[in-house]
Amino acid sequence: MKRKSITILIALFSLCCSYTASGAIDSMDVLSYQKPDLQKQVDSILKITDSKEYDLAIEMASSLINEAEKRNENGFLFHGYNLLSITYDQLQDSVPAFDYAKKALHFAKLSKNDTLIAWGYNNLAASLSEYPETRDQALTYYKESLQIQRRLNDGEFLDAALNIAELYRDEKNFTMMYPYLREAQKSYDEDCFYYDDPLVYLNILWGDYYKGLDFPDRALVYYSKAYDLTEEKKMDYLALDFYSGFADFLTKYGKPKQALKVYKRYIFYFKNKEQVKNQETFQLAQAHMEAEELRRARNDAELKQQILDQDLQRKKTQSVLLGSIIGLMVLFLAYLFYSERLRLGLIKNLKLNNRHLKKAKDRAEKSERSKTKFFSTLSHEMRTPLYGVTGIISILEKKDAFAEYKDEIGSLKFSADHLLDIINDLLDISKLEDDNFELIKKPFNVKLLVEELVSSFQQNSLKNSNCKIICDVDSSVPNYVVGDSRRISQILLNILGNAVKFTPKGTIAIRLRSKILSSGKYKIQFEIEDNGIGIPKEKHESIFDEFSQLDDLQSDNKGTGLGLPIVRKLLNKMGSDIELKSEPGQGSIFTFTIEFAEATLLQVIGKREAKKSEGDSELTNLKDLRILIVDDNKINRLVTRRVLENQNAIIFEAQNGEEALERTRKHHYDMIMMDINMPGMNGYETTKAIRVFDKSTPIIALTAAEASYVKQKVKESGMNDVITKPYNLKKFSDVIAKEIKGRNQITG
């Protein structure tokens, strides 16, 4: 029972429903004024539809569409398709009714006429509302139509509001039904002529509304008004939908006489419909046949026109294509020419860049070699005099005559050790940049290592300080792990040393936590926290740069700036990195994590036995052993001589390789201490010459160079071992003991 928007006779329309929004003339008046012949066709189709001459209405609507297409009149194309939709709707043929409603909306949008667009949405929604599955879409279109009608506010009846109310009625949603009924009621104008009087629909829906709310008396009032209007206007198509339900309502609420009257009128309309059924069926068939013929005729004309258009378009396309091909060929040739020149230029630049890169590579390699040589030379040149200093200090501190100078000698020894640490840091920086650098992985007790480090700091660095160190090792940390304990110690020493420098008084805490990974390894987290002066955030990265120092921090002991760069490089070698959290005045927290495999029982036992073996190795009595010291530096010879004489050895000296070679040819020695860097014949050359005639005498290299740089050459030249100057007395004695013991086993 949906009410579709239908174009009315233009004369009556202009009397009561003029489009006054924004002072504009109604769209239909404009159409009527501009195209009176097309408007007359619209009016004629309305009369013919009203008289149920459907076949003629379809024919005239098709004619209207043809004429409107020729003139490109989108507004009248809307009317043509809209009238076809309404006609097929009255013929109860829903499929073409729906298709034509869609086309009508399409041309309404092209016309950009808001009134026609509102009608188009309303009529398409009316077709969609017939099917439950498309009612949601219908509701959307109704609301689009209503929104446009509200904006226009042109006095036209709001069909969309009426139809929305009916949709909610069908869903028995009477609450939502009410506001739309009220809005539709307000838009009704009693003085306006309507082709399909909406007042009948309004009264029926008001009756349905009050019936749904169980107010039968009020519902009866509206149903009665609708009945009278239907009879008055002879709306037989509406009577068949309305009267049957009205008669049932009257019967239910005790109005049998009125119900009988209404039912008789229903029978009358029903019989009348049956009488004209054959005629309508014939008309419908004829209308369908003529419509199909008209469609075929239109399609033939359109096909011919399309063929002509396609032929013309093909020729145009061929011309455009040919021109495009020629243009593309010209562009392609130009591109080839440009590409070739560009390619030659790129090749030239590439060759030039390759030459520059090769030079840069050579410079970098040369610089790296120079750097390595520099560090090696620096090590030797600094360690050589330092050897004399530390050696003489070691001799003096054991002399009773210098007992009163114990503190001074201690300070001197401390300064020499500090200088040695700086040299070692420089060498470490150099070694860590070498790809051949390797970590030594052995089992060690990580808890004991940390505790010993803390104890060492408390006994030495913090002896006269107001700072203290707290050690907190979680029980989750395993005792023995496999790793490079020396490098772990170096990392912790540098971080703790840094914390001590910048924590004049307060507390430093070293914490260890761990968790076991799915691989079976332990991920141990090391955290060193201090409540010292802190580090500004903008300096967090720069402190890990080589030779970087925080000049703006209030500390007298800033160091060389190598400690933390070494820490980061070592951690990177271990697949880790260091994190820093710090703010000025809030202290600092250094954190890093390392993955360790837990040491097995066999590994731990093996380590203990090795330690025990090392501990048991005692210095063999050097009494009456003949030892030759070969060194071009008089002070170094003096230091080494004093150390060995303290062990009751018989010492002989040679100040260069030639003298050493001559002495070994003439005399027997139990051991030779050989300096490497000497003028003339160096230590390697001298050893090779000695090995020609003496294969057994132990020869120990004494060098100020880093041991890792010379070990391979030492072995190749025939030397037995190497001692780095300045040496640790225990290590010095251990090496001599090992070589003497080995010699005795061979000779024994």
C-alpha cells in the first residue's frame, strides 16, 4: 500500500504546491515553461494510467523517453521511467517496476533537481519495500528522500514520511511509527489537489497505529474516515487491500452490521475486478507485446547508431593510436640516445669513483697498518723504560735499607702500575678492532669473581674514601659458567672504576640476576648502580667514544676516556651491549646481559686440577745455573740481573745479538733471556742463529711489545716462551720454573 510520488497536472500543481524555497520557481513549472510539448505528454500519460489504459500508457511513456533522450532532457527522462515504473506497479509486475524505478532515480540525479531526486528515492524504496530482505535498504532510501523534502520545504506532501510510518507499522514498531505519521499529517494541505489523495493512506495508518496500541474506538474513527474517502474517490485498488481487514476489525469489536456493509463493498470490488480481469489480462498482454516491440525498435535504432558510432570511434582510435605509436617511437629513440649518453657518463663516473674508492681503501689499510704499528711501537717504547722503573721498585722494596721509604716506594709503584694500565687500555682498543680477536672460554665461578673484585676495590681504591660497594648476587645465578673470566673482570673493573671516580661519597651496588633460557643457557644481568653526580642525557652516548671525557662534570679524576669504550667493544664481541640510565644529581645505572652455558662437573674438576698443578709449580732452585741476559738496554739488564741474582743464579750479559751469538758458541748456558728489539741482529735472528748449533738450551723472549703480537714469531724463531715487560714477578718465576723443569726432564 506504499504511496508513490506521481507528477500531477501542471496547472493544478502550480496553484497549490509551488516551490518557494529560496525564491525559486517550482521545477515542474520550469519544465512546463521550457518544454510544453514534453509536459503535455506527461499529463496525457497520467490521464491514460488513471483510466487503466496501460498498454497506451506504456507506449506513450516509451515515446516520451525517446524524445527526451534526443533532447538530452534528464528531467523528462525521469518522468518517463517513473511513469513506466508506476504503470507496471499497478499491473502488479514488480520486476520491471523495480528496474524502471532505478533508472528514474539515475536520471533524477543527472538532472540535479532535488524535487525529482526526492521522488526517485521514494519510488525506488516503495519497490524495495515489497520484499522483506530489502526493507532495510528501502528504509535508507525513504530517509534520503525525506531529508531532501525537509530541506526543500516546498509545501509538497511528504510521501517518504508516510511510507516510513508504514514500514514501522509492518514491523509493529508503533513508537517509531508515530513521529513520521505526525510529520506526514502536518505536510498535508487540504486546499491542494492530489492525484492519489494521501489523506486516505493517512487515515488507514492512524487507524493501524491506534489498533496496535489497543485503542479500538480511536482506530474506528480513522478507519471510518478512510472508508468514506475510498468510496467517495472510487479507489478500488485501495479498497481490495483495506476493506477485508476493516471488516474483520468491525466483527472483532462488536459491529456486525457495519462489518457486513464493508464486506459487501469488498465483494462488489472483487467481482468487478473479476469482470474486468480478462480485459485487463488482454490489455496487459498487449501492453507487454507492444512494450517489447518498442524496446526492439529502440534497440535496433540504438544498435545501428552504436555501429556508426563504433566505426567512427574506431577510425578516431586508429588515428590516435597511429599518432601515439609515432610519438612513442620518437620518444623511444630520444630515450635510447639519452640513455646511451647517460650510460657512458655513468661508466665514466663509475670508473672514476672506483679509482677514488681504491685509493681510499689503500689509505684506510695503510692507516690501519700504521695504527697497529704505532700501538706496537708505543707499547714497546713505553714498556721498556717502565720495565726499568718497576723492576728497580721491586728490588728496592725488598731492601731493608729502604724500609723507611716504604710509603714513597709504594706511591711510585702505584704510579707505575697506573701507567701500565693506560698502556694496556691503548693496546686493548687496538686489539678489539681486529677481526681475529678471540674470547677465551673457560669455566669460572662468576659469584667468586664479582666478590673478589669488590673486595679488591674496598682494600685499595676505597681505602681512604667515603664510598662503599655493595655486592648482591641473586641465588638464581649459577656458580660455575663457561666464559672469558678475564674480559668479564675487565668490563666490571672499568665500570666500577668509573663509578668510583664520580661517586666521591655514597654507595655503589653491583647486582647479578639471571634466568634460564629455553636453550638451557643462563642469561645473566649485571647491574652497577651508584648515587654519584650522574651524567646528562645528551652525554650518554659520547662517554662510550674513545678518549671522550665529561669536561663539565665536577670530578678531579677523569682518566683517559678509554674504559667505557673498551667495555662496549668487549660486550659487542660477546653479542651484547651496555645500557645507561642517568640524570645529573641522581646517580647512574649501567646494565648489560651476557648468555653463559653452565659449566659441567667435569669442566669444573679439570679447572681445579689445573689450578692445583699451577699452584704446586715452584721455582726451581737457580743456584749455580748459568743464565745469559741479552739486552741492549743497560737498565733492563740490571733489573733482570738483580731479580735472577736474588735466586742465586750465575748471570752473564750480552748487549746485542752478535755478542750473544759469540758467547753461546764458546760457553754453555742453562738458559738465555733474549730481548727481541735490538740494533743489528734482533732477538729472532739471534735465536735462529743459535738454534743452528744448540737445540736444547731454553731461550725466553723478553719484550716490551704485547705478547699476542709476537707469540707466533717467537715460536717460529725457536724460542721457548715469552715474558712481557714490565713483568709480574710471579709470572716471571713461573715461566722460568716451567722451562727449567722441562729442560731437566729432557736431560734427565
